[in-house]
Amino acid sequence: MNKMLISTLLLMTTTTIQASQLPTYLDETKPVEERIEDALSRMTLDEKIAVIHAQSKFSSPGVKRLGFPDFWTDDGPHGVRPDVLWDEWEQAGQSNDSCVAFPALTCLAASWNPEMALLYGESLGEEALYRDKDMILGPGVNIYRTPLGGRNFEYMGEDPWLVSRMVVPYIKGLQSKGVAACVKHYALNNDEEYRHQVNVIVSDRALHEIYLPAFKAAVTEAGTWGIMGAYNLYKNQHNCHNDIMLNQILKGDWKYDGVVVSDWGGCHDTDEAVKNGLDMEFGSWTDGLTMGKTNAYDLYYMADAYKQGIKQGRYTTKELDDKVRRVLRLFFRTTMNREKPFGFLCSESHYDAALRIAQEGIVLLKNDKMKELRNEKLLPLDPARTRRILVVGENAIKMMTVGGGSSSLKVQREILPLDGIRERFKDAEVDFARGYVGDTVQSYNGVTVGRSLYEVRSAAELTAEAVEKARQADVVIFFGGLNKSDHQDCEGHDRKDFALPYGQDHLVEALVKANPRLVFVNISGNAVAMPWMAKVPAIVQGWFIGSEAGEALASVLSGDVNPSGKLPFTWHQQLDDCGAHALNTYPGTWRDDYKVIDEEYKEGIYVGYRWTDKQKIKPLFSFGHGLSYTTFRLGKATADKKQLTGDEKITFTVNVTNTGAKAGAETVQLYISDKEASVDRPVKELKAFDKVFLQPGESRDVTLSIGRDALSFYDEATHAWVAEAGTFDALIGTASDQLSSKVTFELK
């Protein structure tokens, strides 16, 4: 059925029909809420039950009798997932469902640029529109609590303020195209191993200060149309039907008017689903009782079981009508929206957007001067002294858009790092040595990889080849790190340890001994241990950056693009430097019946840099850290007032000058320190930032404003945010450990 069949027939018929003759729900001159009530009043019980659960792997039915078309979701958040068969996870075998892969959200967050988030959302929305998708299942905003988290690459780091500022424009950009965002996974989804069984025990303060702010911003600022519940439990209730999370906080406190969608298979009980805020059930796969029964959508928890409960008087229609109102509101925002723009698939503008986001998110972690280069830095690579380049590492030839779980994509193209280097350095001799074997899988979910990864040589033979070639090279570029395989960066499994896999540490040591001119490019969504860090002069964090990966990395390594990314998480030296591991709270403790694992977040609000600050631990690379090929000087910060009263704001100004010879960007970061409080507070917390682009020699004033909300903490006694009068420091600089300016002020 055409998506607007009935309304089109009514509105475009050769016989002129007045608006007053239309059914109210089709009359676009009427308020949406009035149209919703009219449509609701016309629906049968069967139709109401139908719209609140799936009819296929990724769709739910509309109301065909009334002209509401089917509603189609699809996985994101980095691109539009290829279509699968109606009732199976296998590829549908279509030829028009390739896409542009945008960088993983860790890379987007590392750009520290909300304009890139807006561009990201708009571009993804256009791709989804072309593919007739009404909702993209993303973005993900769960907090980076431990570097072992298998799904961290889909999220935006450890700091709730940074994540909040990046998710709002993403959602606005996506929904400006008439495609619903479905922000996930609400909430406390910080583990992948045993994710259906983890019961999180966390203080109210940590919940509201660390784990909920990004979701709240998505609702109250961005107006997201969808929220996806998480697999895990909170207070012994699954989060896809959790009274506190959904009824009290989301729909009560935040006045959310959108739909709550279950994660696929996240619904477990009809009674809880009915009463505890779930609106649309997807992916249960079963009849609600046994595994493996296909095409059983009428047997979902919120299908026949719910309908029979209403008929038998166990439930009223009050909860059902609320769910249906929300679904109808979603329909009017998406499938029934006649003002949606046109979609585009794999357009030049989308590839350009993917490239720009990747280039802004790549982080230059280290770039030391070398005596072998007459006390100059190895990066950017100088063409005059890089006639022979050796590229090492499986990650130089492995497609990272394939695999990793629901984020796996079928891309039109993915420029691999080796190809990007060869294209950028056409005048050089570029050789390759695999160095290590990490993954020889040739396909995932029906999508094949670009190069054969089959390998018969031993680790010793691969190392010997790489070392011998390194001795002959002017520079060695090692593309290592993690991949999208199980227990790396992958949905469904967490990492098993902090170390680099596949013997990479040994290979790095051998290579740098053979040739000290070594660049290590870490491809991952997580921090890794680097025991050899002091020996390697240049380190780049390359993320999983999608279709334009090779082009983006080569442009930064060559210096055609000046890196400006900043870390969105703290890069620990060792795993025990992370609070969740120092306190032995991860991965929790199984209950006696082995059905639930209790995981207590004993570190509370002390996540990431908040923990290392409190414990006075020096990280390998700090939160907000990122170097450039130019240099910047920050002047002394000033404030427009010394006291903050009521609802007014205080504005800080700092002059930034590009003191180097290359155009570049610097991110000015503002942290707040409460000098004296009635509760324990972090040493500092990020509360504002701004990225400024400057030509060589150019200066510009950067202004950062905050209000009393930036000074507040969540009071567990009153269940409210409290800003106590007193003295505060505004700490301003370019990383959480590089804060060169301090301004003291008072809150009255």
C-alpha cells in the first residue's frame, strides 16, 4: 500500500473535497492531538493491539483500514542496515540497500563539535528516507564506564555533558528529515556479557548525574520521538518494562510524549509490559514462552495475551489507549507526514559528511620529537623523507563496517587504510606486511569482506617478514588495535582484558627496535593497554570511521588535514586505574539461582576522569586530550561578573591564538570545581566547551556561559537538583589535565 494511500486519494482527487468533509484524523488543518483522538476512536481492539507489536523483524503494522501504512524501523546508528528477510535475520538479497557508513559515535564525540553531530543526523536521515525507513534505532548514549564494554564504540564516551551536547543536534538533524530517532539503550546498559541478566545497583545520585543526563537531553531538548529500553535490569525489573525508569522518570518527570520501544527480545512479561510503560514490542522471536518459534507475532507478550487479558477483565483499556496514542503520534510525525523532504542514498554529500566527521574525530595522541629526525616530529609525514613506507597490520586491510552485531553494514564502498595510504603517497613506494592474524572470517550476516583474510603463515613468520621490511623503510605505519569480532568491539560480548589482542605488543616492540620511525594507528572504539608507549614516537587514535576510513586517516597522517579530535573518555594506563575495576564491581556477582547477576556501581559518580582526579591517578591520556600539528596559546580567562544570582548566567571569555604555522582547531574546555559542599563532589566536572578554527597567527575570543544548573548536584534526600551557595572555580584549558586558567566566582 502507498504510504499515503487514503489521504492522497482524498486530497488529490479530481473532485474537490473540502477540509470539513475529511475525517478529522486526515485533516491536516486540525491539531495533531485532535487527529490522534479521532483515529483512536475509530480503531478496533484488534487494530489497537496490532500497532503496539511487530509484524516482522523490523516492522509493525499500521492501520490499513484507516490509511495508516506499515511502520519500518532499521538499525543504526552509523548507517542504515541492509534489509533482512521478513521473518529471518538473513540478508534479503537486495541490490539497492547499500549505504554510506558514517564514523562510529565514539569518533563523532571525539570531534567535540555539535555541528558535526547535526550534519551526521541530517545525512543519516536522508539515507534512511531513501530506504523508506521511518525510525533509525539510535543513537546510543550509554556511558563509557569500563574500557571492556563491547558496545562502547556505539556510544559517545564517559562524560554526561559532552554526550548531551552531541546527541541533541544528532537527533534534531535526523528528525528534521521526518525519520524518528530511537535513543538507546535506556538505561545503565554498560555490559554486553550476560546483558539480559545484569541487575544494576546504583545510587540515585549516580543515576541522575552520570547515566541519565544524555537521555534527559534527548527528551527535553531534542524532542526525540523514540526511546529504546535496555536489556538489563534495574531494581530487579527489566528496563524495557521498568516502572521507575519508564513511568516515573521518563513519562512522569520528563513529560516524554514519544514511544518506548523494546530492544529486540527485551520484553519478558505481559503484566509488566502493560503496566510499566512499554509501548511497542519488537524482536521477541518467540511466543513468549519458548525459543525458536518463528512468525509468532500474534503470540508476543503484548499481542494475544494482552488482548485476552482485556477481554477477561484483567486489564482495562486505559494503558492500551495511552500506548496507541503514542504510536499514532509517531505515525503522524513519520509515515503520515506529507512534508518530508526527499531522501538520498550514497550521495557525494554523504561521503563528504562521513569524511569530514572522521577527520575531525581522529585524535593525535602522541607526536614526540625524534633525534633520528634532527629533533623534529615524525608526523605529519614529510614526502621528502618518506620515499619508502611500510604499512603493517591486519587492520589496514580489514573492513570494519562488517560485523560487530546490529551495527554491521553493507556499504557501497569502504576505503581501507592501505589503499588510502597508497593513494595519498603516490610518489612513494608503499609496501605491506600483515604482521599478525586476528580474524579470517570472510563474511557477516550475508555481507562479504573486501579482501581475503585467509592466512597460513605462522605468527613467527609474519613477524619476521614485517621486521625485515621495516629495516628497509623510511617510516612504518602500524594499523593495529581491536576489530569487530567477538570479545573485541562487538555487540553481545565484552572484552576479556585490557591488552591488545593477537600478539600485537610483541610485534610493536620488534618493529620499533628495527625502525624507531614508527607510527601506531589504533583502530578501536575502546582504550587499550600500551606498555610500549614510551618507545613509539607517534600514536593516532583512528576509531572505526566508516566508508572514508582510508582517506581520512591518510589525510591526517600526511598533514593535508590537521588533527583536532579530543578523547571522549579517559585512557587508563592499566585496568585497575578504572573505578569499576579498582573496586571489583565489574562484572558483578551471580545470585544463587544463576538467573541474575547483581552488579553494584560502587564507584558512584566517580566515572572516568572523576575517578582518576579523586584518586590522583595519572592516566595514559586524559579525557579531552588531543594534539595538533600547530600550537595554540590561551590567554587569561575573565568573567563578566563575580557573583551568580537567580536564573542569570555567568560568561567566561578567553582569547585563543594559533601560534603555529598551520591552520587548525582547538577545543576550549570549561570545568567547574565546587570549593565547599555538603556532599562529596568531584574535583571538577565538564560544563561547557567550544571548538574554534584559526588560521596561523589568528586570535579569537571564545565565550562560554553557564547557569546555576552547572553548579548543581542531585540531592537524594529531596530527589531534586540543588545548587548550594558558595565559592566555585571555573577551570579553563584544552584538556582535563591542561587547565591553564582559573576564575573564582560565587553563587548567591
